[in-house]
Amino acid sequence: MSHSEAVSDGTELPVSALELRSTVTSDGRLVLSLESVAISPPEADEVVVAVEAAPLNPSDLGLLLGPADLSTMAVVGPAEQPRLTFSVPERTMASLSARIDQPMKVGNEGAGTVVAAGTAARHLLGRKVGMFGGAMYTQFRKLPAADCVILPDAASAADGASMFVNPLTSLAMVETMRMEGHSALVHTAAASNLGQMLNRLCLADGVPLVNIVRSEHQAELLRSAGAHHVVDSSAADFAQKLEDAIASTGATIAFDAVGGGRLAHAILHAMERSLSRAAGAYSRYGSATHKQVYVYGSLDPGPTVLERTYGMAWSVGGFLLTPFLERIGPAGAARLRDRVVAGLKTTFASHYTATISLREMLEPRHLTAFARRATGEKYLVDPSRDYGAFHSG
């Protein structure tokens, strides 16, 4: 078998490359492995991108590690082809039936250079692009040209790697606030990369924002970035400070990255208390103003505790980016993407704790760091660091 294959535009592609897979096996294990996968030439409307940067987002961890018991992590296989295995609690196996023994590709988004293009996509050849569509923890990604966005000339692959999930989510939060008739919002885990991005966006758009963080250090980080309302949930006076901030902004919608515990309750309670300050008359049904909390993350995987002290005009639901983009349609999604590109190095810039290779993703010290999901820590994967591993000419 030859080590490379010429495509119609004259480019020689390697015939195989490394790709990260996550597999839950029928015997109750989760296996992370680097597999050698074939690279086929692009169809007319497709491109092949040499992936140079792909972030590790919380949404990626759900597929990467899933329900694995991290305390059971074991390294197997040779150093040149490492594998990590974990036990999966028996009680969760039934909910995983659709992925049993199915190697899952991981990585929502990424960026890199187009190295091969079909006849209808030649204009992208040699361009740096951002990509969204899954399976980004790989050395080469073939995908429709329509799923690529050309990066500005001054932008690197690292600049464009995170141009979809966090930027579009922050924009979706503000758009949802407006579409549902609210005028200010609350955000939790607000010192995260997404939280800092949302703070910059709200400052630029004049949207009042209440930032909830988990330490005074995180609070100072946001205040130094211009945040007007920052509340520390670890402080003794958290409830009163949250109520005051919500009363000041008029926020009646929140986006919660924590999920479990009493934080959603605390937000709804503070909203109701702030509304009752301005109430003209008592009502046993509480305020008629609707109060909404959207849970979009699960930093706390435990139950969401609600005590229903907020009248009857409230709701808690889930929030995902993809259904929102479907709701606003192709034109609306394109409008948001254009704004991201324009602010790629400013409003929507991402910052990374470290850059690692595909093989380094399977080092226990890195997996342990990922699983912590520490606020403000974000890793970037650069598969080009593994280029010596694919079969090429």
C-alpha cells in the first residue's frame, strides 16, 4: 500500500492518521484510544483540513469521559499507542445502550489549514478555517466546505479554534434574553472562558449582567475586566448581595452552568424578592413577572434543589446551542458567526492554560486536570504535534 495518495488538485494526502476515540464496552469499561484511520479524498463540496487547534470544552468532556469512574483509571498498551481504561458504574450502563461498543469521535470544534479541496471548494485550498461538526481530535478532518469559516488573515488556528461553542453560546444567551422579553441576565460560573466572554459582550452591547462566581479571586478577575455586578457565592452575605444586584439590573433570566444544588433556587428567590420590593400590592401568588433559569451545564452533577418560594410565574429548563441555532435559522446563525469573526481577537478571544498533543491527552495527569473542570482552565489540543505518527510519503 502506498503511503500517500494524490487528489484531483494535486495535493498528496497521507492515507491514514491518528484520531481519538472514546468507547464504552459491553463489559462495563470506558476506553480512550488513538486509532489509525483512513483519509479519503474530498468530494466536490468537501475539504480536508489539517487540524492545528481544537479546544477541550466542558461539552466535549461529557462524550470523552462520560460516566467513567476516574478513580479506576489505568494505562494499558505501548507508549506509541497508549490506551486509558476506566470502570463504568453498573447503574449507568442502561442509559448508555446506544453507544455500547461504538467508538465515538470526540471534539466539537477546531481550526486548521485546508490541504485538499473538491472541485466546488477550491477557493478554500491553503486557507486557515474554523470548523464545527465534531470529530476534531484528529490530525486530518474531512467535512463539507459549508461547515468551515475562513479566518481573518491576522488570526491563527488557535485564535479560530474556539470560535463556535463559547462565542455562539454567549451570543445565544443575549439573543434569548431579548427574544423572551427580558432586559438583563444572570450568569453562573462567570469567571470561566465563556463567562469572561459574556461579560465583554454585555459591556459592548450595554446589557446589564449579574456575574456569580465561587471565590473572591474570581470576583476580582471580573471586576478588573470591567464587570459592574459580581457576586461571590462563597461569601456569607451572598443571598443579600445577589438580591441587590438583581434589583439593580432588573434581571429576570439566568443561565446556569452549575446545574445541581441550590443555586438555581437562590437565583429565582432573589429575583422574586427584588420584584416584591417594587410591588404595589401583596399577592399570595407572588409576582406576575416571569422568572426563568436555563441550565446549560452540569459542574454539579447532583439534583437541582428548588424550594418554590418565587410565586407561580417561573420556570427552569435546559438550554443547548444547537436547538437555538435551528430556531433562528440559517440567516440568523450566519449573522452571529459574522459577528464572531469580526471580534475573534477581542470580544470573543479565548485563552488557554496549556497546549497539548493528541498523545498527551491520554496522559493521566492531563485527564485528571480536564476532569476537575476548574473555572478559568481551558486546554487546547494541537494534533500537528503528532504529525510524525501518520503514514505519509
